[in-house]
Amino acid sequence: MIETLHSIRLLDIVDILIVSYLIYRTLLIIRGTRAMQMVLGIASILLLYFISSYFELQTLRVLLKTFLGSLLVVIVILFQAEIRRGLTRMGKPRFFRNKQTAESDLEEIVRAASLLARRHLGALIVLERDNGLRDFLEGGFRLDARIQAELLLAIFQTSSPMHDGGVIIHKHRIHSSGCLLPLSQNPNLDKRYGTRHRAALGLSEETDAVVIVVSEETQIISMARNGRLTPFKEEAQLLATLKAIFYPRKKKTGRWPVRPKTGAANAKQDP
């Protein structure tokens, strides 16, 4: 045991830390999604393979060995959405992030969502972040308009030809409306959610966009992000959440306390 510890090099420790970090980041990406269930399914097949090998169940072992032989291809097919999302996140480090939405724009969006909910109008408002949404702009109506609550309210009126689909916010502007969004394929999604909520979740599963969805039936405003749907009862809570996402505040460590100047300290001591 001691000889093994002495044989470990510094590069081996770095290697283990890098692999551990990659596994940790992968688990964060797939946590709470249908990919997590598929991982558990693959783990169950691996466990069954070892059991069949131990008890010499030849037929079962051969079948599982054939399946595991093409495991890499199976993983790429099953996890293509998660792999794409993970690679796009890795390609956009934190120090390259651009603030796509101003705080005043967030206030207008929240006010629009509140007005839409009060009037029983459904809506999908997409706030672009680091991942580009060019693929979802095709087929929509190009507006390139300033973000205003009244304009968003007019777009989602049932009499408007642009009310179907989602509105995409890009660089402080309403870029397009009537955009078609991908539907979530999560089999565990609550049956009460309709097409609008599935579209919001679907886009949040494939990209890092934040999607505000307003239900015309329940008047509930929800936010879809990273494949999760969060309802909000108060405007202030929704606005605070959006500001925390788009404008995260850096915590002050206080590692280096500021010492008062000698002159200032002496001045306080003098009567």
C-alpha cells in the first residue's frame, strides 16, 4: 500500500482531478433530465452483464456483450441533445459572455407577462443568452423592435397573425415573433402542460436560453431554464430571478481589509 502511494506522480493526481471534474460537469448537465434515467438504464445493463458473467449465464452474457460492443454509438444516439448542449457550454466560457438584455428590458418583459396573464393571453418570450438561436428564427416574422410591454401585448393578441409561436429577444431588441420552438421529449412531463409549455422546456433543454411562458388557462407565469419549469406568483420574484441570471453579482471576499490611512486615524484620535 505504501509503495503504491509512493509510485503516484503529480501528473496522476492532476489526471484524476480532470476526469473527476468532467464527470461532475456531465452529471450537472444531465441532472433532472431524461438523460439521467437513460444513464441509470445503461448502468443496470452493465450490472446485469457482470452478474451473467459471474453466474456463467452464457446466452444472456453474449447478448449483453453484443450490445455493449456498440455502446459508444448507442450513447451518441441517445445523448445527442445533451452532448450538443454540453459542447456549446464548453465553447462559451464565462469571460466571453455578453449581456444580451438590459435591466430595463427585463422590467418591460416582466410587465408584459403580467399584462398578458391578467388578460388570459398565452405567450412565449425567449431571452437569448450565450447560445445563438438563429436556427429557430427561420419562419418567424422579423420585427427588430424596441422591447416594450405594450408591443409584446399586441403581438400575443389572439387576433394577431404573429401570436402563434414564440418571440425571441436578441441584443436588447425584439428580433422576431411567431418562431417555432422544439417540443420537449421528456416522458415524465406533467400531462397538464400543453404545447406552449413543452416548447418552452424543449428550447431550454437544447440551449441556455431563458423562456418566459404565460398560461392563458391558469394565468400562471413560468420560467423554463435548463430543462426545468418554475412557476412564479409575484412579478417581483420573477424580476429578481431574471436579474440574478443576467446580472449575477460578484461576492466580495474581503481577503485584503482596507486599512485606514495614518493621517485619517490620527485625526480621529485627536480631540
